[in-house]
Amino acid sequence: MRFPTGAAPTALHAIAASLVFALTGLDSLADTLRFADGREIEGAWRREEAGVVVFVSVRHGELRVPAEMVTVRRDLAPVAGPAHSSAASAREGTDPAPAPHAPAWRGRLAFATETASAPDSRAAFSAELRLEHETERHEIRLEPRYELRREEDETRDDKLRVNGYARRTLGERWFLLYRPAFELNRASFVRGVAADYWYLAHELGGGREFGPEEDRVVRLGATANLCQIAFYDLDAELDIHGGALFCEAEWLLPASIRLRDLLQFVHYPRFDQSGVTNELELTKKLTDSLSLSLRHKYRRVVPDPRIESYRRLRLLLGYAF
């Protein structure tokens, strides 16, 4: 494998990477508020007063919930009702225990497979890891994904992709956002010609939250998109710069189901082209550790020679830790 001359990340890439550190230098407390119907909210437990749990969520702000309706999980030790509260400690004449720090990161490992024998023989396998970290003021995600696809005994995709996500809240509703991505494909074809590539992208921007409530939040914003593609078999490079408007939604549904959706309208002035990308994911918790996810991805008319427009539906079995 040989990378073409000049394919190293530019100074702009270094500036974008340094923004991550500005977004992430915050508190590492991560507690879980669990409702009777199975819904869970990540954030930080503050106190309990007069039978009401005060809980701060990175998505929903400060929540005040009757103690009998919820359980608070902190550092893998459940805290439920007034028996564990600072008020109870005061009645007993003891000092309240210091707030324990839960693990800063949580993760999920997921797999999907596909086989078919008619009309064409094909097989696909994918594995992905999702690491997440949230505090009152920021959220970070790291998602490495690997995909292998074969058709008629030939490898048609051997792809490693790493997605990043960093969001820093400013004030009540405004936020800064950085979404980097790196992709390496060692079995890519463009119009039947081998065209292995690596791909580096940055999305820098911000926006505003709308209607944050106990179980849902919507974010609207804009980003500047900076992409670089290097075809190391063809010794060619392509820079693609543009902008996007996006809508990001998260919704905690009944029966322990979480919905995540990212919709982007992208425009590239250099090519005078626009496109749409969407990724919708529904995740159902089966147990405390196992989950089942249904992911739909859609992409249309984006000036990127790696792939054409497509629609994909995938079912993944995940293990949380």
C-alpha cells in the first residue's frame, strides 16, 4: 500500500483536530436515571429533596422527578428512593457520602452478517464499536466500523471507517460541533476498475437545540465540510469542500427503545451539486447488556467518486459495556 505524495493531512486538519481538545475539557461524572418503563437518561445526579430527585442531563437540562418513579444508578450501584439521599443522611446524623464517579466512557460492540446464494452468491460481515462519553456540557463519540463484502468469490469491499463526534454546549441552547471521519478501503472499484482509496473528512460548525425535554431533543445547525480522497492505486487525489445544513434528533421511546437520526442537506459549490444523506437508527434494549439495532442509511447525489447513491438497511446485535 502506498500513499501519494502530498496526501498528509493539511494544516487545516491539524486545526480541526485541536478543536476537539477545546470541546472536551470538562467534568467526567456520568450517572443514569432509569424510569419504571425502562427509559434511561445519562447525566449527573445532584441531590434529593422533599422526595424529588434532582438530576442534570446533558440533553435535557435539570430534571426534577418524584423519587418513587425512578432509580439512579451511580458507579454500577443503584441509588433508589430517600434511603440513599443526602436528606436521609441528615436525618441519621451522618455526613452524606461523596458522589462516586462512574466510568467516564460507555460502549457497545455490534455485529451484522448477510449471505445469499441466488441469483448471485454474496456474503457480507460488519463489526463496529461505539464509545460514548457525556457530561453536563459536552458529548464525545468514537465509532470504528469494519465491513467485508464478497460477491461471486471476489472481495468487493474491505473497508475500515472511523467516525468521531464532539459537541460542546454554549450557554443554554447553543453548541459547537466537530465531526471527523477517516475511511480506508482496500477493495474498492469505480466503474469496474480497482480504485483503492483513503478518505479524510472534517465537519466543523454549530447550531441550536430546540424543545429539549425529558425524553427527546432536536438540534439544527450548519457545518463547513472539508474532504480529501486519495486513490493510491491511481496516484490521484481529490479535494471536496462544501457546506451542509443538518437536523439531529434523539428520542427515548417506551419499551426501552432509543431513536437517533441525522439528516444532512449538502452543497458543493465547486461541482455545483447538492445532495442528501440520512442515517436513522432504532435501538431496542433486550437486557442490560444486549441490544438490537435497525439502521437505515440513505445517500443521494453527492459528488464523491467512491460510491454512488444508495439505500441500505442493516440489523445489528450489540453488547453494551
